Amino acid sequence: MSYGLNTGDSAWVLVSFAMVLLMTPGLALFYGGMVRAENLISVLYMSFVSIAVVTVIWFVYGYGIAFGKDAGGVGLIGWGDWQLFQVTPRTLRGVIPLYVYSLFQLVFAIITLALVSGSVANRVRLGPWMIFGAIWVTLVYLPIAHWVFSSGGWINKWGVLDFAGGLVVELNSGIAGLALAIVLGPSLRFRREGPPQPKNIPLVMTGMGLLWFGWFGFNGGSALTDGALAANAVVNTMMCGCVAMLVWMILERVRFGRFSRLGGTTGALAGLVAITPACGYVNLFGATIIGIVVAIVCTYAVEVKTTVGYDDTLDVVGIHGAGGIVGVVLLGFFATGKYASPHAGIFYGGSISLLGKQIVAVLAVACYTFVLTYLIGKVVDGLFRLRPTAKEEAAGLDTELRIG
């Protein structure tokens, strides 16, 4: 067992924190390139204000709820570990400074809230969004982070596998986006016969490049070490993203006879989403299969909104929700029982019980997130008018910020 500060691990996690933080501006550009020009600044702002709102919450009480000592021993919520204002940079959590660990976990919370904004881009006012975000992080993100990431959380203790946030970040944001989209209803320009085309592809691809870069810190940093486990996570992340990108493009060519303006980029994103919970537990073969499956699933999942009629503006539900489910569930088949995994999936000699636990965890997180997000959205919209008026929406939300 190692004691004292490990400078190599600390440096890697600190760099990973910076990489994951960069993902939120990358997400802002990715989202911004897909909306109307008159909404560009407001969409960028929604991601950037998420950084400030979540950071203040995190250091005041958020870390204590997510990673504090479990209240009552039932694995539902942490409580009483309000030490971030009392500790020094030399205080350790394991072999890395507590400051470094808390910063790394903070950026997961930031990007989860920013992801939710994509489902309701073009129809949310900035001020009420900040209020919604503060309440949502407190009541939804922090408890789920405790369930999954904390050693005292019930999902963690039960043996469910989620290496870097398939439940906490991906599924959570996708289901929250669905609930909020239902609360606000479709935008004025929502077309059931087909989604709008992105307006600025170079901006989208620049944002995606930053997201992909940051994802190596997202997944690799979750190893909390600079050794073989981090290497395995990074390699699987690269492989799954590339496989999903190519499969998505092939499917488009077969189905529609052409490549879309956004297809390959969306496919890569789906692959990165799906490998997030699995990257530390599978090998390259598993990463390849996950990439193939998620591309097929998400290709159809993004079309559900036009059939059902909910307005998931930027496909958060279809990519992050569906992709997160794929990655978490397929661990029941492809977890090797090596690397970081104490349990093997069905294809590696494990029992079906792991698959059952993964499915139950998906259902539990999805139900909790949907119900709480729906209620929070209703209350915030009723009290603070979360959605703009039809006139404001038609003019574009940048007018609220006195742009131009």
C-alpha cells in the first residue's frame, strides 16, 4: 500500500481536471454551431455560467453531499464532510491532494449541467436557467454522484460498474434533458418531419475536437493514477470513438445514400459517451463492440423525438441518454474482471447478476432524475418564467443579453 503524496498521480489528475474543464467551453462551441445565429451567445452563456454556478455550490456544500460520510449508512446521501474550507493544499485523499481530487470531481458536475442545456437550447432564459441549475445540481446531481462515485453510495456498494460517469453524467443529463424538454414543450420552430440542420459546421467540429481531447482526461483521469489503468481507459476511449464514427457514417450511406453534415461527428460523440462507464473495465475488443452497438442504437434514438414529438433540440436524449444506457448495460457482457473490475461480464465467465445490477441501476437513476427534474422544471418555470415568450423566442434569446 502506498502512503504519502504521489506526485505522478497528482500531476495526472490535475492535468485531467484542466482537460475536463476545457470540455465545457468545447461543448458551448459544439452546441453554438447547431443553433440559429440569434441564439448563439445565449447558448454559449448557458454552458459558461454552469461553470460558475456549480463551482460555488461544490465548494460550499456540494462536495460534502456527494463525497461526505454517508448519512445513516443507507447509501443515499453524504453529509457533514464540509472540510474544503478548512483543509490545506497538503491534505491528502489517498495519495493525491484533496484539493486535486475535489477539483476533478467538480468538473464532472459542471459538464453534466451544461449538457442538459442542449435539450432546451433556443427556449430557456438565462437567469431562470441559473436558478434551475443550482437547484438541479443540489437535488439531482449530488445525490446520484454519491450513489455511484462515493464508497458509501448504495449503487457503488452493490457492485454496479461505472468507471467514469455513464450513470452520473451521461444517463443523468440525457434523462434530465428529456424531462425538461417535456416541461417546456417544443420550440416554435420544432419540425416533426425532421430536425433542423446545423448552422455552423466548423464551429461544431471545433467544439467536438475540444470535447474529444478533454474526454481522455475525463476517462483516463478517473483512474486516479498515471499507470496502466489510465492507459487502458484512454486506449479504449480512442478506439470506441473512432469505431462509432465510422459505423455511423456507413449507416448513413446505406440508409440515405449520402453522408450528413453532422453524421460522423455525432457518431464519434456517441462512442465517447458509451465507453465512459466501460473504459476501465473492458479491453479493446469490448470497446470495439460497444462502438458498433452504440452507433446503431443512437442512429435511431435521435429520430425518436420527431416521431414522439418531444423537442430534444440538440439530441442530448438520443446521444447521451441512449449512449449512456448502452455503455452501462454492455458492461454486463464485456467487463473482463481484470483492470479495475472486480466482476466479470457474461462473455468473460461472469454470472448474469452483474447484468441485472447494471439494468437496475439504469432504471433507478433514470426514474429519480426524470421525476425530480420534471418537478424542478415546473416550479422554476412557474415562479421565474424559465421559457421566454413566443415573441422573445422568435426574436432570438441574444436580445435578452442586449447583443447587437
